[in-house]
Amino acid sequence: MALDAATGERVWHYKMVHHDIWEYDTVGPPVLGRIHVDGRPIDAVMQASKTAFLYTFDRRTGEPVWPIEEVEVPQSEVPGEATSPTQPIPSRPAAFDRQGVTPEDVIDFTPEIRERALALADSLVMGPLFTPPIRKGTVEGKIGTYVIPGAWGAGNWNTGAFDPETGVYYAVSHTLPNVWSLSEISEPDEMEYGTQGGWPRAEIDGLPLVKPPWGRITAIDMNRGEHLWMAANGDGPNDHPLLEGLDLPPLGNANRPAPLVTGSLLFIGEGSDAVIGTPDTHWGTTFRAYDKATGDVVWETELPSGTTGGPMTYLHEGKQYIVVAVGGREQPAEYVALGLP
């Protein structure tokens, strides 16, 4: 929504999800920046979504920079529910994280893991983005709908840093699916059906059911609406007993670290157990500087605990500093200041 700051009057608005039953609220802040599309300068507003879409508008008029089409999506079969027949899908840029799931997406690090993952997948309803939850017990052999992105989204409050020099947006995201099912409410008020319990996840001894990376950084050229590179952020559960002896690349931490982009580097941590909602989700204490043009790690250091907010930078008496907020469920909240030559 855009408001006239002087009067408070609405100038324009855009609804990014119709009849939201997945908790795909727009939780992250919008980002303002000037981009150049087909040679035309546009003062844009870029809004990352839990759905992993980056909706991009001319911020003065609300017109989409690239077409957004209403696309047919799966429908709910829950009595009394009427889901939207379509959802608005941006044509550019492509999604910055996984959307929807099929049995081919399950982990297959070893034959044993793949066999267990396929057996678990067989107990779940799988489908594209916006597949609705099922009623418990109505689909034979299925315990619920495997929803990707989950309620914490792919994007969240931490997603997004825009580089005004290059027109590149850095989307930080995670893969945290949920299993949704609906049951009858014993004392219905306004609804006959509701979810039961917290946000259950389908896992193999703590390993996510779908393939990594489970935490990633995606660089998007907003002048063309195209992805430039993607890097896993963090090692993830590389030390898991089921993965012992395997030579695996970084798997990515499914967490909510916030980025800082500078003239040459992208700084980011690995999140914290204080900001993700579940203590068993992976996080780390490594703080890295990525080459913002390539995604290569050029420097890293260890912090006292995980990052809980966005890094900030400033110049004082000719020296540049990076300040990082850290903390955790069992660690104190504090700032760490890093000095650059």
C-alpha cells in the first residue's frame, strides 16, 4: 500500500495473495531503489514475499514493472471453504527459493535416506505453490499437505538488500516447509475447521525432507529481472550422523539472517536460535563477506553467538566499522564491532 505522506490518503495498493490460508502475509519491509528497465529509469518499490516472489512496482503509480498474471491454482475441498481460483504470479524475476514440491524433490544423499524420504513423501499430499490443506482423514494414507514455503515463508523480515550502484537485489531466504491438515473444531465459533498443534515439519531424523540448500542468498539483477547467482549460506547439518563420511557442499542454514551490502561486499551471518521460532533449526556463529558480484566467500570470522539482526556500517575518524547484533536462547544479547583497515 502507498499512502500520501502529507494527507494519509491511499494512492494505490496491490493484493499479492488472495484469501490467504497459508500465512503468506507480507512480513518484510519494502525496499526502494531506482532501476533501469529497457533503458527507462523507474523509481521502484520491491516487496519480497513469504511465497519467494519479489513483487516489483513503479512506486509512484503502483504499476507492475513486469507483468503479473492471475494463474489458476489448486482448490480446497474442505466443506464451506472457498479458496481463490487464481493467484497473482509475477513473470519476473523468478522465485528466489523453492515453491511447491514433488516426490522427485526429496533428499537422496544415500540410498537408505532416499528410501526413507520417499516413504515419508508417500504419506503427504504434494503439489505446487498454493496447494491447500486437506481435512485430516479424508485422503487415504495421507496425514496432511506438505506446504512449501511454510508459515515462516521463504522470505521474511530479514530478506532483502538493494545495491543502488548496480541495481542488484540480494534475497536471503530459507526452506522451512510445514505439514498442514484441518480438523473439526469441537466448539465452533466462526469456523468449523482449524489446524491442530503448532507448525509440524516432515523430517528424516531432523533432516529436512526436501533437497538443499535450506538457506540461501540469491542475487537478482533488477534492471533485467534475472538471477545472477545463488549461494548456500552456512554449512547446515553437515555433521548429521546420517551424513557421516559424505563429502557435501554447504547445505545452507534454514534461518533468518539479514544482509548488509556495501561497495564491494555483501556481509551476512547465519541467524540464531533466538529468531527462528524452533530451537532445533540450524544456525551458526560464522559471519562472512561475499563478493557481491560472484557470490564467492572472500572472508569470514567467528562471532560469540548467532546473528539476531541486520549488520550496520559507519565511518569514524577515517576507519570503517561493521557492527553486528548477536545473541541466542542461552547467549547474551550484545553488539560486536569489527574494524576494517
